[in-house]
Amino acid sequence: MKGALIYFSGTGNTEYVIKKFKEEFADRGVESDLINTSMQKTFEKQYDFYVFGAPIHAEMFPNYYIEWVKENIKKGTKKKCIIFSTQASSKGIGVEELYNILKEKNMKVIIKDFIEMPNNYYVVMFKKNSQEEIQKLKKSAEKKVEKIVEYFLYGSNIIKKVSKTRVFFGKIAYSMFYKYSLKWAYKNLSVDEGACVKCEKCVNECPTNNISMTNGNITFGSTCISCQHCIHKCPVNAFRYKGKKFEQYKI
């Protein structure tokens, strides 16, 4: 048996969790492949089971991730699936939307759950977690992943539900956030040219190809999803938010 662990991660929370899934499956003799949707634009290989994970952006999964799944996951034959989201709150409604999409593709969702992780959006808003809080959340996430894998392999279900009211208002909230995000980088980010080493990591890893190197300078388009991968993964912390330097998020 071999599974595909299909994920999108901006600042690293979801990547941290999905790698724990891989470790837990490996400890039980189950093979799995990590599929990073930011790096792998197409997907055709068939697997015995699937794990889908992404961060919550204003209640929903990023539209980019949803569209990737719609385009690349073929209609199945009741293949078993896990869906999880990572977020700073206790839950988000992105899993609900993806659950319905996978049902239409004839996939069998066994587990639908939420994994709370540290706040990674503190550059824009909210409070940054302390190191003690971060470690506590990481340990809690690891235990939840272990439980989910055990339940999945033994055929037990975990289906966490979200109210229809929350889904309705969540979609409205995300629609507003999405429009705001499109030019978020263009309006708010700049690059310290003295610090930038022109490695083009941000250019190559942007999920929506919103970043370019133009005449030796980093430029932004209008397809940003505000995932903040670029600013937190820059190896020399060359990005500035509204002209100011900030502490990068490290999980």
C-alpha cells in the first residue's frame, strides 16, 4: 500500500504536519510520497490512498489549492482519503469544501479534521506566539497526527463537522480576503536590494507565479494569495513589509 500526501504550505505549518504524517505511516510500514502542489503543477500517478492538507486563509483553503485538486485528482474508485487543515484557531471550513469536491470525484473520505498550529500571520495582524506556545502546539499536532494515522489504518472514521451557517459566511469572508490578497505583495512588500542575493528562491517557489526578476530586481504582479511563503522563506530575510524589517516565522 502506498499513499500520496498532497499539500500546499505557505510559511511551513502544513509542511511540518504533512511530514509528520509521512513519518507516522513509515513507522507502520506504509510508504507515501510527498506531493508539494507549489512545485508539482501536474499529477497523474495513481495511489492506494490520499492525504490532503493545506492552511486556512480567512476560513477557506486557498483557491489555488482547491483548483489544483480539481484539475489533477481524477475521478476515483472509492480510494480512501484524509483531509486536514492547519490554522491558528480551532477549525476552518476549507475541509468542508474539499470534502464535497472529493465526494463528487467518488473518493471515500475517512477522516476530516483540523490541526491547530501557531499563528504565522503576525506580520500583518494578530499576536506572534511565544516559543513555549509554539512548542506546545507542535506537540499537540504531532499527537493528533499519530491518532489520525492509527484511526485511518484501522478503518475508523473521524468526520469533524462545520455548520452550514459558518460555511456560508466563511465563503463570503474568503471572497473578500481573496480580492484583498491579489495585490497584497505589490502594495505592501519591497526588497532590500543590499541584502538580496538574487537567488530567485521566491520567484521559483511562488505558487501563483506572482514574483519575477526584472532587470535584476524583484517585482510583483497581481495574482498574490498572501500565503507569505516568499517573505518567511527568504534565506537572507531581504523582504520588507511596509518598508520595515520583521522577524521571520520558523516552525
